[in-house]
Amino acid sequence: MKTIRRMLYKEIVKAVVFVALAFLSLFFFFDFVAELGKANDKGYTVAHAALYSLLFLPGHLYELAPIAVLIGAIYTLASLAQSSEFTIMRTGGLGPGRALAALAGLGLAFALATFVLGDFLAPLSQTQAASFKAAFRGGFKLDRAGAWLKDRRMTTGGERTYSVNVASATASGELRGVRIFEFDGDGRLLSRIAAETGKVGNDGAWTLTEARVTEWNASLPDGRAKVVETKHPTLTWQSTLSADVVSSAVMPLAAMSTFDLFRYIRHLGENEQASQRHEIQFWKRALYPFACLVMIALALPFAYLHARSGGVSLKVFGGIMLGISFVLLNSVAGHIGLLSNWTPWLVAAAPSALYLLMSMAAFSWLVRYR
């Protein structure tokens, strides 16, 4: 059994690596061609475009890992079935249960590798890519409204709520266009701070430059609010918003690891902000590695198809279609779940669970009737 397992693992891993390299080469070419149009813009050269495209490869590999596993496993098992080697293995004692258990071990290894890739290498490379691009265009590309954060703390005057808006951020971590709105416990606006730039310290202290502070802290005899405006070359604003939380709000969602998403979701929950989008992304990132195990299970039925059921190329084409359909369903489920406000972990687990049921049903039918 060890010899059979070793042979299966070796052949499947070789095929998966070959498929992954082919896909990565294709995606690198597409990214590089797209970046070539931006070359010679503010010092952005062809070499920079190539480096930027290379930094996206770990993220592409993470997204393509289940498809590569599926196609590589289908190719190997279909080839073994066509040459009757898999039939000889079955005659030698490789029953359906043993075959499923052997491939499950390989699937778990692929899942572990995908988790490490998606939680450590891919976020790091995505962060480097975003910082690299920000250095040429003057900052991170945010939404038109910028990034919004919320802070809440108790003061001597009661509970205070702060809404913080950041227009943009530079590659060095400097914040630009910082606006801070302070509200009391009844939702009345007390003050506003508008600063040209800002920097978040490790202790949560924000250092703001060229800050203008507008306060509504008194009432005139006719009932109007008294407005006092002061200017400060440098102003320190103490907050519970750490540098990690601010970075999570500014950086792209794809650059966040599972732990970063969990920490940011907790921050959003504590401040009563919507977190559905980040919760779906968290569960998708946490459960996505197990899709490799599902893809291995989906490939196993192809080993029980008779050679006359189609050549290896036809079965590989079928595997490609299955992989594409899985990626589409996984993406569509996330968007529909966000629009319909579905339970995040169900949205993330539904595509893998559906394909696992399909693979087990096909496997059971082939083992029993073929």
C-alpha cells in the first residue's frame, strides 16, 4: 500500500505543479501586458511592471490552487485508468475505501499548503504590491469617499464617539486628508479636526500636522452655537485605533490574512459598523483551503471511468469546466450572500459542500454500477 500511495502522490504532485506553472505563466502574461500601458508614467518602467506582476503570483496561485489540484489529479487518475494501471491497483487490493483514504491524505497536504500560501505569502506579496504601486501614484487607491473608521471611548464628559475619515495613504504609512468628527452620547457634533497629514503611533496616538480644530462648545444668548476654530502646526490625538486597524481599513481586502480579518471584524462589531463583507471574506479565506480536499474527491471518480468513456484530454477538459464552475459559484455565492445578508459561514461553505456531495454521489454510483 505504501508503494501505491507513493506512486499516486508522486504522479499527482508532478501534474499539479505542471498545471499550476502553466496557469501562473498565463496570468503573469496578462498582468504584465496590462501594466505595460502604464510604463514610463512617473518613472514607472517595464522592469517595474514585471516586478509588480511577479508580486501578484502568490495571490494567483492561492486562487488557482483548487483548480490546479483538480486538473492535475484528473489527468493522473485518467491516465492510470486508460493504461489499466489503476485496474491492476484495484486487483492488488486498492479498494474504493482505501483509494479515498489515500487521496484524502494528499488532499489535506494540499489544503495545508494552500492555507500557508493564502494566510502568509499571498497577503505579504499583495501588501508589497500595493505599497510598490502606491510609491508611483502618490498613495493607495481608495474609494471616492476614502476610508472610514469609528472610535468610541469614555471621557470625563461622558461617552464620546469619533468618526474618522482618511482620504488617502502613502506607501510609508502616512495618512492624508484626515478628518475627525467628535459626537456626544446624544449624537450632537462637538468638534471637527481637519489635518493635512497624520501618522499613527504604536501606542494609538495620532500625530496630525497642519490641523484645524473647530469646536461647538457653547451657546450664545439667542440659542446659536458658539464656534471656535484654532490651528495647530502639530496636534496629538489619542485614540484606541491602532496602526494595524488603520492599515486594515486602508489596504486592499485581498492583502488581509485570516487573523487580520478577524481582528478588523471585531473592531467593526465593537463600534456597531457593518461587517458582512469582511465576515464573508473571513470565512471564505478560512474554508477555501479545504476546497483542495473537495477537488481531490471530485477527481477520484474519473479513475473508475472506462477508457472507452473518452480520452484523457476529454476528461481533463471536463475537469477544467468543473474547476471554472466552482470558481464562478464561489464568487457568485459571495456577492449574493452580501446582497441578501445571508449567514457568512454558510455562504463560504456552500460551494465546497455542494461539490463534495456531487463527487461522493458520482463515486458511489461508479463503484456500484461500473
